[in-house]
Amino acid sequence: MLAPYIGMKNFNFKLIIVIVLALQLACCRDLSPSKYVLKLPKPPPAWVSLLGEPCWRIEWFAPNGQKQAADFQSAGNPEVELPVTWTNPVIAWPYWPIHNLSPGIFKPVGGLFPFDIEENSIILSWEAGPDVVFYMELAIASANDKKPLKTPANFDWPRFRELFHDETLKKETREDPWLVNWRSVAEKTVSANFDKRRLVPEKNESMCIPVPPGPWYGTSPFTKPLLFGENEDVVFPARPGINLWVSEDGILRVNGKTWVFSKIKD
């Protein structure tokens, strides 16, 4: 039996879990794996205009529980085979090898079985991207802490998704969930419990960089472009790790105090 641990006590919670179990059992019937066609959303127009159509790196778990990965071009709808006995993620990372932009730099789309199923398809969306990344981080954290009851399959995903329509959550987080450090949230969720008060933007450092005024587009599909006046300092909000922005003038990579500006290849 699933042991929910999201930390939000509500009478309806157990009912949600029962419904999820019923859906999973109805889907699997004889517990055999099922194949699903992936339906991906369109990339943000600015990304396509500046970089071209992306390639995609698909990641999912096979019926034997092993993590799988495959690459494909934008055309077509790939198919994956999933175990249908528990909540499962599918993640798709856009990338542009011609510009040396590998998978993992730009934020992904995602979908969760069985919540994002429509007939024989899994509907991937930008909104579910943070869900599947959080799922992966929970899986790693629960394995590292040897706490099998706190695996992501036991998490209340419908209730989690409702949080982003809750006005008590910080506006910045609701507008762009990628501002959250999901690895940190997952580790604290496993070591203690889930607390929505941890869903806050990660701290950043303002960096003034002598590049053209933009507009500059970030790696999150939800981030508003940065545009500066002709005589205005060009200041970027750099977070820990690799940051990247792209404009018609080129690609800007920032890591710590180091930054590199390069022209976009034709």
C-alpha cells in the first residue's frame, strides 16, 4: 500500500491515492507493460527563431525498472514502454548539438503516468517539466538515504501540482518553478518531510557583463526576456552553476565569475 508523505493532511488525500491505484490497476490489468506515444509541445518561438528546431533527449524507466534514454529529431512522435504499476516519469530535454548546447542546459518538458495519459499517448508539457525533475531528484535522494518509503512513487503528485495555483505560494515561483533548487527540496523532503515553504527562488548574484542589450532569452520557457537600454548596464541574475542566455547577437554562458560570449553558428 502506498504511504504518502507529502506532509499536507487532508481527508481527500487517501481518496486520491485510492483513485490513482485504481487507475494503475485498470491500465495494467494483467500487469503487462504498455507502450505509449509521446506527444511533445512546441518549443518557445524565441528558441526556434534563434537556434532552430531542437533535437530531443528522452528519458524514462523501462518495465524492468532500468532507466532508458533515446534521441530523436523534432519530427515524429516517439514511443516508450513503461511499467504500469506505479507513477512513472517521462522527461524530454531539448538540445542543439550544432550550437554545442547539450541535453540538460535548457529546461525539459515532462509527463507523469498515469496522470498525463490520453488514450495511448502521454501528453508532455512544459508545466510538468519541474514535476519530472523533482521526481528524479526524489528518487536519487531516497536511494542515497536508504528510505524506500519516501520514493517518488509514494508522493501526492496531484496535490503537488495544485500548489502552483495556490496564491500563498510566492508569485515568482508560480510564474517560473525553475527558479527553485529542486535537488535541495528533494533532499530535505526525504530527510524530513515536504514543506511548500521551501518552494522559493534560489538566490542569485547580479553580474554586469559588457554584451549587447538584447533581448536575452533564458533556458526556462517561463522566464521573461531581459532587455536593456542603450546606455543601461547589462546585468544578469546568475545562479550557482551554469547559466545561459541567448540573443540574436550570440550565446552567453556564465559560471561563477566566469563568462563566455560566442556568436551563433549559421
